[in-house]
Amino acid sequence: MSTLTIFNSAPAVAQAVANAPAANRRSIPAVLGADLEVPVKGGRLVGYANLDYAASAPCLEPVSAAVAAALPAYSSVHRGAGYASQLTTARYEQARHTVRAFVGARPDDAVIFTRNTTDATNLLAGCLPEGTTTVVFDTEHHASLLPWPASVRLAPPAFPGEAVRAADEALAGIDGPKLLVVTAASNVTGELWPIAALAHIAHRHGARILVDAAQLVPHRQLNLTALDLDYVAFSGHKLYAPFGAGVLVGRRDWLAEGEPYLKGGGAVRSVEESTQWHDDPEPRHEAGTPNVLGAIALAAACDALTATGWSELVREEERLISRLRSGLASVEGVRELSLWGDDHPRVGIVSFIVAGYSAREVAEALSSEYGIGVRDGKFCAHPFVRHLLGTADGGCEDDTASAIRASIGIGTTQEHVDRLVEALRDLVSRRG
């Protein structure tokens, strides 16, 4: 089974939506800010071409509506007897069920709301059994590289099969508890990783696997149970919800035994001569008043994407990303960055460099002259970007060790893509 096939396999509900007659299907939801105009040189206002979705996606209109509907009865959760508190608690817990269904989690998996993917990863790091060794590739986001008490770092693999082989060899050489950490879709290149094969290898060695799904879930359906994953983490702000909410979903035992992430109200069963922490992972690691609106927003985004139908979303994204990549390839001096080659499946993320310009110069020119928003830098993946640029031994502050990233999603139009390509063609022509 190909990587793309694995990621497009759908549970019954989403498949039913995808197979429904077009008249019965919802259209792709709109995003807030689609009509935003920004100033460019000369004092003109132009429509904003937001090509920075991998950093933060704009809010969907159904998400905004869900938050607005919750605000009139907005109250603290779990410990109030009043109507508003009971209603808000019900909405918060329904959000947990929605997220569980969205990722195809097992019925007994924990669903813990966090601030973002980084927060979720650090929470799990604090719950690892004593002596756990983590195996992680140098291609990962810093959130997956840095939190672990003990880790084995693997070099960027030359092809997907090498990633599986390297993980196999590393896990075989480790005694005691072990955890494999891997992204589902690279935040630098958009390339999809063989997470099903990596999960199989991890389990063969008695290890568990954590998948960073932050860049996958806005673009493809994820089924934790079908892929046999132990933990997944992702952020609401990359999933068309406002900032401040993320989630860790996965097996309960490590989370139920780990040190509470926050110590405070709600995390305890009793505080007498000794403190007795909750055995259930959700209250144990969600002390204090949680980000209720963030959880409601995240769940609304999950509902909106599921209702639209993944086939519709993927079809439009693949059309636009193909147009973007073809356009970039046609501009002299533009080089796309890729770990596994042009034909490997990927989501709507492309990183590239422009000969004769630093990444910051390109990003600033695109913004100030053309009204285009992209990201420049090393994307919190310094070792990987330096590897792709052939500057693995260089310093992180070197401007040449940076790239430009264009990323698309719901709300991206063909005009945005074409404007970026023509802007780059114009910049290159000026370079002479």
C-alpha cells in the first residue's frame, strides 16, 4: 500500500460524506480574512495572498461561529453546578469526543487538551517511564528534537525505506523502554513519512511511537487506530482554529502514571497529609481552568473538515500545489528543497531558495511589493534545513542557511499561486 493510500483511507462517516451526491455535500468552508487588503509600495492596496498556512492557518467561518455560539453561556468547566457551567462543561467534553473521532482514536485512548503541539510533546516527555530512550530523526521540528531526557538522533534518510531501516537498527540496539518520534508530514518540505511502516517497526521492538501530526491533519485524514499509532499530537492554530489549543491523543497508561504536567486544582482527588493525583490522564494533566474556547474551536475545525469531505479538500490542494511547484520549476535560479525527490507524496508545503537573494530579502520583497505572505528562515528545524541546503556544518545565524516556505490550504486561490510565481520571475529578472 502506498503512503498516499494509507493517508487517504477514511472511516465510514467521512467516506459516506465523500461518496454523497454533490448536491448533498457541503462546499469547502470559507476562511476569515479572505478579503483582507494589504498596502504595497506606491501606496496601493492589494488582496492579501496568504501563503503561510504551515505557520498558522486562518480561522474557518464555521469555527468562528462555534466560538460565538459558546460565548453567551461561557463559564468555567467541571466544578460548577450552575447552568452555564454545566453547558460549557458539556461543550468542552463534546470537543474531546469530536477530536477522538477526528483522529480515529481507540475508545480508551486519552485525549488531553494542551496549548499546541510543542506543549503536547513536552507533556508526554514528562510521562515517559524511567530510563526511556527516544529515537528521533534530525529532520524533525525542534518540538520533537528537544524535550527528551535521553535520545538517539538519526541522520536524514536518503529515501523512505532507509528511514525504516535506520529506525529498525536504532531500536534493536536499545534496552529498556523506548519511544520512536516522527513527523507525519514535514513542516519544511511537506513530504509524507511512512508512519505505518515505522509504527510496525517500533512495535516489533517493543517500542512506542509518537507522531507529530501538526502538518498532516489540516491536509489529510488521519486514522490512529488503522495506522496502529500510540500517540499523536497536533495544534489547533494549524487546523483553522485560533491560537492556544492543541491536543495529545494516545494510550492511557504512561499518561496515568506520569507526573502531572501542572500541579493544581482539578488534577487531584484529595489533598490531605499526602496528595492523591487523579488516575485519569485528562484531569491529571489539565489542572486549572482550561482553554475552553480553544477546545471548542479546535473541535469545530475537525467537524468542518470532516463534513466537507477529504476527497474534495485533497483534490483542490493537489491541483494548486502541482501548479505552484511547476511554476517554481520554470523560474531560473529557484530551487525547491526536497528530501526524497519530486515524485514523493506531500501536502501543500514547498520550501525553496532563490539564487542571488537571501531568504529574508525574498520574503520582504514579496510582502512589500506584491502583497504575498510567505515564511523565511529555518522553520524551527535547523538541522534539517542545513542538511537540505548542504550547509550542515554551518552556523544557524548564516543567512545562506535559510529558505523560503510557501504553504497553501483552504482559501488559497490560483491567483495567489500565479502571483507568487510571477513575483519571483520579476525578482530574478532584476538580479540580472
